[in-house]
Amino acid sequence: MKYVLATKNKGKLEEFKKLFNKLGLEIISQEEFNVGEIIEDGNSFEENSLIKAKVVAKASGLITISDDSGLCIDDLNGEPGIYSARYFPEAKDYNEKCNKMIELVNEKNGTRKAKFVSVITLYNPLTEETHFFKGECFGEISKELKGDNGHGYDPIFYSYDLNKNFGEASMEEKNTISHRGRAFSKLEEFLLLKK
């Protein structure tokens, strides 16, 4: 069976391809279809993930997998959350965003607790059957950037599971406990049951 992944991110596509090869399933990129721009105007990770899945499924006619993820900081009332990628729009890169986030958390002078959240959606356009798989990992915002691995806010997220920042972890280490890795495992279990 063939599935399509709702992403333009080549790294994410490779991650999913590894999982699907292991399961003997084929996954292709949304780039193979005329998808157009996707407006993510939902109010939750689930809503945004489903919006992406439905748009790509409509263009491809195939069962679609998408994910939406972000960083949620306790003292910022769960922000940046679904706006993680769009937070600090004036920043020129993620290094600058990370430094601004540290400043913001320092100003609050409270708890530094945070979590990464990922919601993977599996959507069948023929039956409209929808399944959500949620993964979370817990930690806190460090006082400085650490490590050159990963992407986004990884250099400032200290993982309680790894006892180091995501930016200092190898891809293999991070995948075993990351929010996406945990959501991934739930998707994998589901697909294995359906085989």
C-alpha cells in the first residue's frame, strides 16, 4: 500500500521512509502532487495536522500522514505551541529565536519547565477515517544554547530523559525519546495491527 506524507521537509520524509520500509510499506512526498499552499489556521496541533492531511489527501487521493509539532513552555501559558515556527517573525534564524526565547523565560523568572508535542495524523480520503497519534517529551529551557545537532529549538531544550540538551544528542538518541519518536511508535503499532 502507498501512503503520502504531507511535508516538503526532506529530512522528515527520510525519517518516515525508514519507518515505512521496516513495515514493508511505501511512502511518497506531497511534492509529487500539485498541493499548493496550506493555510494552518487551526487552534491545536490536532487541527493543524488534520488540515495538512486533508489538503494533501485531496490532491493525491491517497491515505495521508501529516504531523504538527511545537514547543510548549509552562511559564508562557503553553506558548509558542502551534506557533513555534512562526514565533519571533523578525528573527533571522533559529539561533536568534533560541536566544530570544531564553530572554523571555528569564524575564518570567519562574519555572523553566517545557515540553515538545507532536501529533501525527493518519487520514483516509475515501472513508474520512482519521486517527491521531500524540507524543510528548518533557524538559526545561536551558540558560544557554548547547550543541549543534537537531534543528529549531533543540539547542535550548534540556531533556529530562537524556539529561542533556537535544542539540547535544545524536539523531538516534533523540529519536528514541523525542515527541515525534513517541508519536511515531504509536503510528507504527497501529499500522502493524492493520497489516
